[in-house]
Amino acid sequence: MDQMEEKEIKTGYWSGLLSGLLLAILLFAGFFIGKQIIGIFENKKIQQEATAPDAELMNEYTAAKIEVIEDTIAQYYLEEIDRNDLENGLYSGLVAALEDPYSEYYSTEELEELQMKTEGIYYGIGAYISKAVTDEFCTISGVIENTPAEEADLRAGDIIYKIDGVLTQGMDTTEVVSMIKGEEGTQVVLTLVREGESDYLEISVERRKIESPTVSSEMLENGIGYIEITEFDDVTEDQFAEALAECKGNGMKGLIIDLRSNPGGNLSTVCEICRMVLPKGMIVYTEDKYGKRDEYTCDGTRQLQVPAVVLVNGYSASASEIMAGAMKDHGVATIMGTTTFGKGIVQRVISLSDGSAVKLTVSKYYTPNGNDIHEKGIEPDIEVEFDGDAYYDEGVDNQLEEALKYLTETVVQ
């Protein structure tokens, strides 16, 4: 055996011995540390099981585990930690565990933003945001006239891929909306995916104070009135009443109610609006998990006396579907467009004593005829697909044109 072979053998022997010792030390240390951590949880688990088999979620075990996780984050997490963020994340995670995209936790600041939104005033770009349960990204479902969103040519159906360079995949509507909103006069950069475009669109939009008009109206040809409702907020009831009165005052012979891309809103608001157009009877009823049924009815004293068309599309959701379903079941309107979103559940915002709140899905709703439209939607009586090319290239709204033609023929007959 030459010197080179002997040197390699000796080197291999000592390196192997050292490696073995190091591995043994690591295994022993890992076992010791592991036993320490597991021991904490085992003890707490024994205490939990000993106290009550049906113990509440917050007990000695879960409190201890939260404390261990909090200490671990404080010791090892690379970045700076905001305790308020951790606390809010704890509450948000509890609600998120329901796996219900419509149930959310609101911090005090988020609740204030929500309340401001329902009043119809906020600082943003003037676009409605929605998200289907199965979608990874939020979508622009509508654009308010005379707002930065319209000026920037944002369109219904645009998928919001990034906001200021941040990927929005998996974010809910609350997160996306909060990122888009901001201080008046600042810019937000949206990276969009638009049907028909081969590449991403990157559009910078200015934030402004948006006093959202939820109702707009006009008289079309042949005595046909047109009322568009973009959302059912606190202000919508009075706005709709005023628009309806103006149309009647101008000799209205037929009415188009446009609920396309209307994401919904307040149950009480849509019921009050339905009472201005429906005959006597049921508007909608809800049932909670205990079988408790709440009915919302109409006395019929203000029933609409002219033929009507209700325009809907795949972004017409929640309160929009309540109104469309009620008018369809009572036979006071022809539903036209495409099948609605299919959100047949009701959420309630429950305020907490510290100024925060939780929004929870509390019941399902049914149309007057007892139809459950959740995840099904309302099918139109007359299906008319939207022609995006005609609208954006030529300014022609083919669905509105079809409704006007239908009502004109009905009025003449």
C-alpha cells in the first residue's frame, strides 16, 4: 500500500468518525429540543382533555399554543413585527377558517371604510370589484361614470392581476379594495388581464373623492324610461324614488331597470325599492340554520303599471338577484341578458365592543316562488349576450338596444 492510499484511508476514517459524532450530537440536540416543545403541548393537551371533552375553542391549551407561536415568531422571524397586525391576523384567521369567502373580520379602520362605502362616499377610482368563489383573482365588475376609472378606460371583466406591482392572487375583495383606495390625488397602478389582449395592461389611475351616484336615469325613445342601479346602498332608495318619479312625470310607457354588474348591497334597501314596483305579496324570505324564517312583503299600493324589462348579467349578484327574482316571479317584468351570479345567501355585520366587527353568512334567501338561486343564478327570460366589441368600438349597447326594441313593440301592441 503506497503513501497516497494510506493517507486517503486515514482521512476517510477520521472524517467519518467526526461526521458520525456530529450527527449524533445533532440528533440528540434535536431530540432534546423536540421533547421540550412536544412536552409543553402534551401537558396542555392532557389538561384540556381532563377538563372537558367539549371545551370551548379558547382554553388553556390553545392559549398556551398561541403564546408559544407568538414567542417563536418574536425570536426567529426575520422582519420587524407589528403586534396589531398579528392580533388582527389572529381574528381574521379564525373567521377565515370557516372557508366562506363572504365572512370577514373587520378591524376598527376597516369597519369605518365599510360604513363609508355603504354611505356612497369614499376615496378611490370609481370601479366596482367582485370575485367569484372559484376565482383566484378579483375582477372589475363595473365602472362609475365621470370617475378616474372611466377616464382610464377600465372595463367590466378586467381581471386585476397586480396592484402597484403586488400580485393579488388569492386576495379577497376587501384586501384588493383597500389596496386600490388611498389618499386623494395619489396614483395606483393596476396590472390587468383583458379578454382579447395578448399581453398585460398596466394602467395608472388617480385616486379621488368618489361620491357614488347609485342610480341614473333618462327617457329613451317611444316613452321608454331607463333606470340604472349600480349598487343598493343607504342612499339608493331615495335616488331610485326620484328617478322613477321623473320617468312617470315624463309620460313613461315602459321601463327598463338595469341591474347589470350590480354586486348587491343592503337587504333593507332592495326591499324598499321593490315595494315601489311590485304587487302585493312576497318580495323575498330568508331561513337561518335553525329554520327561523323571516319574510319581507309588499302591500302592492305602488305597483308598476307599465311593462318592464330588467337587464342582468353574470355580475348581477345578491340584492340585484332579489329584485330580479321577485319581479320575475310576480310576472311584472321580463328578465333579459345573461344568467346572474348566483349569490343566494345573506351576510350580517355584527359590531364588537372594541369598534371592530365580524361579517358572517347568517341565512339563505329564496325568491317568492321558493327558488334557491345560490350558485345557480337567475336565468333570463330572453338571453342576450353582451357584444363588447360593439360597445367599446362603436358605443352600441346591444343588450339595452334589444330591451328598448322589445318594450317598444310591447307598448305598440
